[in-house]
Amino acid sequence: MKALQLVAHGAPGKFELREVPDPQPGPGEAVVQVQSCGLNHLDLWLEEGGLPIPIKLPRTPGGEIAGEIVALGPGTAGVPPAVQRDAGAPRRQIGDRVAVQSNLFCGECEFCRRGEDSMCLRGEILGVQRDGGFAEKVLVPSRALVSLPDGVDFDTSAALTLAGSTAMHMLNNRAHVNPGDWVLAIGGASGVGSAAIQIAKQLGARVISTGSTEAKRNLAKNLGAEFVVDSNDPKWPAEIRKITDKHGVDVVVEHVGGDVLGKCFDCLARGGTIVTCGATAGRDVPLNLWPFFVKQHRLIGSYGRNRADLDATLQWAAAGKLKPVIDSIFPLDQTAGAFAKLRSRNFFGKVLVKP
Ligand SMILES: [Zn+2]
């Protein structure tokens, strides 16, 4: 089969499209024929060598995978063994249409046993610590598979299952949104931001978003944001205070870090919550503790998703409550161009690769 391999880190990194042996499934594993795979900032970090975990090259990136099962290892078809039942994995068949949960989990540790796969003690990131979906086929543990509901096509799945389920985990699991709350979704044209706007709206919130260009701000409005502020204007937190009649926002969906996180505190209501899942603009941020405890703020980390979040994301997509925003689709042999597009920041929603 053909697989895109990162052979040297850099910006751009060095990629080679290589012919490699077809993966063979061992016990509890499945091989998925990749039909579509979304690109994420995580892939750029992998490309640039910017992740705080050791990476062995060559590596096939790509964690947002949708496809069809083409091979099953022992213990995956028929009645699943107890450990898979604990992890909630149903029996599988060749030809099943599936999405893959990219934060791979062991299914056995104390967190997995209570359905908190995102906190797995032995978790691995698909496409980072093992080969991912920028290839014709990918080998994954069968417990990481989630069935695609009827009416959800491969591209929709690949555009929602990582970024969209990240937003679902942030708003439905880590933070809590009440009807009528003000929710700020940072970067409304991004993968996480575009999903967060729609999810918060469905939960009954009044949504504000940010965007660096008029086109991005228009997209955020079309997705359901009531107000969208210009993130290039350093006074945008004051603008949000004005919009909310000085109340501030109750929940912020944050995935940028750096200076943006500080600005989120500037427009956060008393008792408000910032939930954050990323740090593309910087991982080290100053925190002024005085307003933090006086205003009784909460800062919550969010990582990956649980199986329930991925299921909910796909069910919402099937019900038309969550729509993907697809910027462009690249063939496998032009994946390097997809990476360049993501690095340019000149895109809306998701960039996909179709092997
Ligand atoms: Zn675990």
C-alpha cells in the first residue's frame, strides 16, 4: 500500500510517498481502508518536531480518520472479549464504515474503566506515536473504532471527529453550559471553533466568536455566532464586555494559548470558566492570581475526547445539528500541499486528505 511518511522534521518537513507492506492485524486490532483523513495543527507540530514527546521517524501522520474495515484480527469479530466490552466496543465486521478515535486508549486502566478514555494512563496519539491515516490503510485497536451513522459520509466524519469531538468534550464534559449563557468560541473559522459555535448554540447559549479576517468573521456568523469580534484589534476583550453589557462571557472555548488566554480572562464573567485544549500561540502563559480568585474564575484543561463525545459528535452530524466546514481536499500524493495550506493559516474549517 501507499503511505506518506515524514522522514525529516522541518517547516516544511521532508515527506516521501512510499510503498510499504500492508498492515496485518494482531489480536484486538483492525485494518481500516482510509477514505478521508483530516489535517490538524497536531500534524504541523509533528512535522516541525515541536511536540514534547519523543517521535521515531519515519512516521505516517494523520489522526482524523474515516474509512472501511478491511481486515480484523483475532478477538475483534463475533462476541468481543471482556476487555473490549468494558471499553464499549461493539462487534465488528469487514466492510463496516467507521471513524477512528485518535486518542488511543488501553481499555483497562482505572480511567478507561469508567469511560474517561481521554485520561487513559497508557494513551497514545494516532499519527504521532504510531502510524496514522495519510496512507491507504491504517492499523488500529478495534476498541478505537466508532460506527458511522447512516447519512454521515467519510468526508463529514474526517472533518468532525477530531476537532468537532474535541469541542464536544470541552462543552459537554469538561465545562458546563446553561441555556442563556454567553459562550465565547475563539477562532470561529478553525476546526475546534467552528464546531464550538454550533454546539454551544445547540445547548442554548448566546455565542460570540473571534476572527482575523472579514471572511472568517462572516463564516462564524453563518455558523450561528451572534457577534464576532476582530482578533487583530487588541481591544477585543473590551468589545466583548460591551456586547455582554459588562457581564462578560460565562464560558470560553480556548485552543490558542499565548496572549489570547490572558485576553480571555479580561472578558470572563465572575464565576466564569475557560476551557482550553491547545496552545498553538504559546504554551507558557502568565496568570495574575488576584483577579483569578477574586472573580472566582475556573481554568479547565481538556484533552482529546471520550468515546461518548465521539459518538455524540457523529449522532449530531447525522441529525444535522453539527455541520462540517470543509476548506479543501487533497489527494494523498499532494499531502505536503495540505500541510503548507494549514501552515499558511489561510483556510476555513478543515483541510482533508483522500488516499
Ligand atoms: Zn486506559
